Amino acid sequence: EVQLVESGGDLVNPGGSLRLSCAASGFTFNNAWMSWVRQAPGKGLEWVGRIKSKADGGTTDYAAPVKGRFTISRDESKDTLYLQMNSLKTEDTAVYYCTTDGITIFGVPMDVWGKGTTVTVSS
Amino acid sequence: QSVLTQPPSASGTPGQRVTISCSGSISNIGSNYVYWYQQLPGTAPKLLMYRNNQRPSGVPDRFSGSKSGTSASLAISGLRSEDEADYYCATWDDSLSGRVFGTGTKVTVL
């Protein structure tokens, strides 16, 4: 069974940093493109960014609000996806979801989702 | 702010048909596939429709999708109480070089 388990969410001060992790299992992580999506309290979904598989270059794309502050990376030896968040702002407060791209259906984005981890940015 | 516009709410009685629209532009819906996600209360989103009108395994055929030009729609026929959820459209935007979601539609079963 494909599983994604996020962790690392916490309460952090504005301007601070936090690293989220997403432990993957049930599929070949090396081959997977992965994405992060967030949802602010009571709001809609917002795509944060994605990372391609190393075989496809391992490149990243980011949404404009987080570009230059957030970094997505992956560790194939641990089957884990990361989201490094720096210079956090109150508007980054959200539940952060880890998702796979094309694991259950080839080429289909965000086909499997984790349960999410909560990040609160507040002083 | 999202580049894809959905009505904030839609409702119907059990058995009725409800349609949700998703309006975009040539750089997103007009050039790429549309996907739909269902988010039941208190849970993570789930893929509901892919490549405009394809249902993943396990999704009832009461759900159907379509796309025309720069708009897409999701229809739920034979509405059931378990369909009460938030629904989001999504696609890639060539101008933004990123994925975009719709504003979301809350479906209520009266």
C-alpha cells in the first residue's frame, strides 16, 4: 500500500525556519516525482512546489509565494522527501501535504496524499 | 489568489444532479489537462478525476468530468449524503510554470 507520512510541523516565530519530512513507502521512491501542497486554516489548496526524480534531473519548481524561501529535496537512501522552510511568514501557517505524482496512474499529478502536518507561524 | 475560479458553493437534494464549474485561461485549462480533487470534512484531498474526464479506480460513475476551451466542469449525478465535501479543480499553468488549484466549491446535500 502506498503511504506518505508527514512530520515536522510545529509552532515557529515569524522569520524562523522549519524542515518538514515525508516518509514514503509502498512504491519505488527513486522513480517518483513528489509535490508539496498546503492549506491555510479555512482556505483552499495551494501548490507549494515539486521535485522530479533524479532520473529526470531532480529539478524543482516552486510557487511564487515561496520561491527563494522554501527548498524541496529528497533522500533516496531514506525514501524521504523534505521541505526546508526559511524566513517564515504568518501567511505560511497551513497544513502541509506531501503528494506523489504518477504513482498509481502514470503521469497524473497528486494522485496519492499524506494526512498532512501543521505549521503555525506566530509570535 | 487562485487563477482558476469555482463557485464557492453548490447544493442539491439526494438523487439530484449538481455541476461545478472551473474557469481558467488559455495558459492553464486551455493548454493542459484538468484534474479534480475531493476533500471530505477533516481529511486530506483525494484524486477524483484525471485528464479531464477519467475516473480513478473506485470512484463511482456518478462522477463525470468535461472540458471545453478554457473551462471545465465536474458533475455529480444521483447526489448522495457522502458526497458532501469540498471539490477543487487543478491544472498546470504554462505562464506561471506551476500547478494551480481552483478556489474550491463546497457541495452540500440538503
